[in-house]
Amino acid sequence: MLATYPMDLVRGRITVQTDKCSTQYRGIAHALTTVLCEEGQHALYKGWLPSVIGVIPYVRLNFEVYESLKDYLVNQDHPG
């Protein structure tokens, strides 16, 4: 997430921009440089910590379900 979060932020800003926005992004590179120049590097990671905290339960549940299903399928008797 540390590496991809800035790109998610840029994607989100491009997605929600409207004609009424003060800044119109022309693309990914323009959005990234505009955020860096106008708001600084810290702006690329605003909201990062809550996002990481929110992902932790999802990842844990994902692994637990995968392991449970894998164990179930491996231990299931196969006709043969």
C-alpha cells in the first residue's frame, strides 16, 4: 500500500473531478505533479493509515477463508 497509495489518490482525484473543480487534471502525470507542487509530498499519503487499518481485517479474513477451504478440500474423501 505504501507504493500504490499515491496512485490510488491520483486515480480518485481524476475520477471525481468535474467542470466546476478549480484544478482540471489532464492525466495521471499531470495530477501527480500538481498534487506534489501544490500540496507537497505529505498530500500523497493523507488517509494512508486509516486505509491500512481498514485493510488488515480484510486480509486476515481472506487468508482464513482460503486456508479453511483448502483444508476442507484436501481432507475431503474423493471417490476412486
